Amino acid sequence: MKKRAIGQNGPLVSEIGLGCMGMSWLYGNADRNESIATIQTALEKGITLFDTGDFYGDGHNEVLIRDALKGIRRDKAFISVKFDGQPHPVSKKDGEVMNRPQTIKNFLTDTLQRIGVEYIDLYQPARVDRNIPIEEIIGEMAELVKAGYVRHIGLSEVGVDTIRRAHAVHPISWLQMEYSLFNRGIELNILPTLRKLGISLSAYGVLSRGLLSGKWSKDRVLCSDDKRNKAPRFSSDNLEKNLSLVEGLHEIAKEMHVSVSQLAIAWVLSRGEDIIPLVGARKRTQIMDSLGASNLNLSIEELSRIEKAVPPEQVAGEYYAVPREKWFF
């Protein structure tokens, strides 16, 4: 598989990464053996980037990655981890604030033990507390880099001002944000800022939680603990409008003899060498299908047709009840 660099002169990783969250959290139960087999298949097929979080299944996802990568040479897998500022398994009292710079080392220590490694390739806060200066958080993380426990620092779901302030303390290697044909808001201010500073984009949600997989049906019934049940974008009226947009992609994909998901992932890949899409596959069949996007070089004409089929202003509803722009600062 082709490689892309993280940040300026950073390490090379596979141009498609595997996001492992869904194997432990948000979308209902996943088969453990199939999850492990999916991670191992991804590695065999050239994927080197594996993304997790300490809160994905309250530590479960990190242990899953440990078991899947057991016996693999450490330098064969680039592991990125988000931390949410809580000990896992969660032991804090209700209302207790744990997200403090001085506790980050404790979270990292737990993560290292769960994954069974001596360092994390890229470490990043999942969310940033408005009440804590980003300079303090990145400063503490920079100390972990100096100590050798972390190789690179990332950010997740923050705005232009925070990006600039954080990058002034220590080089930020990537920003993780949702980016897909259904989510293009970062193109206005955030993506240009990243490019000016030499920061890569780790794009998650490239299939918009399954809507752009080409396999979603308005009659699909989700399990009770699937978070998409409460997402405005998946409500009945919005879902029907969104699936009508996907139909346009079906026609293009059919003509090109590819899957809709391959088309959607290839579109993200086409947006720049500094963008690394994460695919949230939970099954081997899904990761194998996604890998086909790596060999799909879209022409200018094909890209134009894809974008005309999915005008951003026609996407109905957000995934979150609270607009994500309210998170950014």
C-alpha cells in the first residue's frame, strides 16, 4: 500500500488507516474474534496505522489491539491513541474533574500497560477543556515526548485558534476531524490552517457512519445501544434524503465497476497527500472492500461528477444533536 507522511517530515504510514473504535464502542456488540481477524488482515494487506482511544469500551479497545498485534514487531504498527481525561475503567466520582495536565502521565501509563507497549506513536486529547489552557496540556505532553513514552502529538476536534496555540508549544503532527462527502465544513478555515502549519489531517467518518457505504437501507433496524439511533442525520426524514444522494453515487460506482464505499474513500484520498482517511471497519469483508480505494485514481471529470451527486448543502441533518462547530475554539 502507498504511504503518506504525518506532519512535516514525519513518519510514513499507510495512506488508509484502521479506526478500531466500532469494535468496542458506540455501534453495538462486535464479534471479538472477527475484530482481531480484521486488525490482522489489515496489517497483512499493508495497513500500518491503527487508531484507538482509552475510552473506547472503557479500555477494551486497547486490550483488543494488544491481542491482535501480539508477536508483531513494534515498528510494524503505528498506534495512535486518544485520551479523554478519565481513568479507565472509570473510577471517578460523579462531577469529579479528572482532565488536568498533571494527570496525563497517569492515563498514558495505563494505556501503555493495556496495549503492552513501551511507547505510543501518536497521543492526543480527545477533547480539550475550555477552562484549561491548551499550552499547559501540550506542554505536559511534550515532556512525555522528551521522556520517550510518546513519539508524536495530535489534536482532535478543535478550532483554528487552539491549533495555532498548541503548535506554538510543540509541533502538532495531525488533527483528527470528521471529513467526508457528507462533512466538508473544515474546508473553509481549518484545512487551510493545517496546510499553512504543515499539519496532517486524520480524517475519520469517511463513510459518514455507514451512510456512504452503499449498503445502508431506510428499513435497517439498529440495536438499542447503537448511538446512530439518536443521530439527527439518521432520523427517518433526513435518512431518506441522504440515501437519495447516495443513489447518485451508486450510478457512478456502477459505471466504474467499484463499490460506493471505495468511491467515497477515494474521494477523501484525492483531497490531498496530507489527508489520511481512517476506515472504521469491524469485519474482514469491510476492510478488504475499503482497501480497493487505494488503487482508485479519480480523474478530474470523475471527481466533478461525485461532488455534483452530493452537494454539501443538500446533506440533511448533523450526526450530533449539538452542532460540532460549538466544540471548536
